[in-house]
Amino acid sequence: MADWPVTLIAGESSKPNSLHPGTYLVHDNTPALGTFEQQETNDEKIITNITYNPDLLNDIENFVATMAHELGHYLLHSFETLPPGGKSLEEHATDLCTVFMGFGIFLSNSAKVTDGFSAFDSQGWQIGYAGYLSEQALITALSINETLAGRDPMEAAKYLKPYLAKDLKKACRYLSKRDIYCEIMATDLSEFGDYSKLVS
């Protein structure tokens, strides 16, 4: 994908949550961390744009996860059909694709962000979420991907948040009791039927 043309564009920044000391806002709408868009020109060329929230530049791990996710869209859009589930499950499939591309650690660590704040008149926690799959789903996907690639999934543990490393151990224990390769190869995608009808 290194030579696939794409334009990277700084998008809208998040609005500040702190109005003044002791007063915090919860916004109805927050800008996307990233977006992927393809447009066809009059001469039938495809223009690909990826945007990113400039605030991500203060969180490099989340920035990498977001960029990898958007490139996952690019890869999936290079196929003639969408994955099973169609458009309504495209974002979930893109998260899985991003793990397949080798960014499972970044996605898992960035899926849930907790941040403490403290000032002279207030203190508390705020929690943010990114992506479309849960931390546990991403950890399971990471374990499966590493197993299928012939690598020891537990090598990823030292790069994960401590509680995610524990989840990885559980996933590996579960997978050790199964022949995941044979199960995947035996999956009949026709069982999903005409997934275009699943799109709402």
C-alpha cells in the first residue's frame, strides 16, 4: 500500500471540555478521530482523502491506531465486494482488517482511554472510547492473528496495558484448545447469505 495515492488532511479539532476551573462541558457532537473518503473525478480517476483530528498529535499511539484504521478502509475498498455484513458492519470489519495489517496492539491500547484530572477546586476522571470493537474483541483478534502468522501471541503482552495483557493470556489459553486455522478454513461464507440485504 506504500505507493497507493492518498491525501492526508487535518480535520476539525475537538472542542475543549473545560470552560473554566470547576466547570466542564459534555458536547453533543465530537469530531471524528479520522475519516476515509474516495471520490471519482470526471476523467474516472479515484481521489482518496484521509482526515485526522489534530488533537491526535498529542496522543501518538491513538494517532497511529486511527491512521491504520483509515488505511484499513483503503485496503477493504480495493476489493470488489464488502465483507460479510455489508455497509452496516464495515467499520467493525475495518477494525479486524487493521489487526490483520499488524496494528492490533495500537488498536487495543487505544480502544479505551481513561484520564485523571486535578485542579485546586476539582478532580475527577474522564473516559473516552475509540474504534468499533471492544477491547476484548480486539485482544481476541490479535491473539488469532498472531497464532495464524506463526508467532507467539504472548510476545505482545509486554506492549499492552496490564489488564489487556491478562485478557490476552485468557484468549491464548482458549485458542490453545482449538484448531483455529481449520475452523477458519472450514467457514462457509455463503452462510452469511446475500449480505447486501443486511444493510439497513
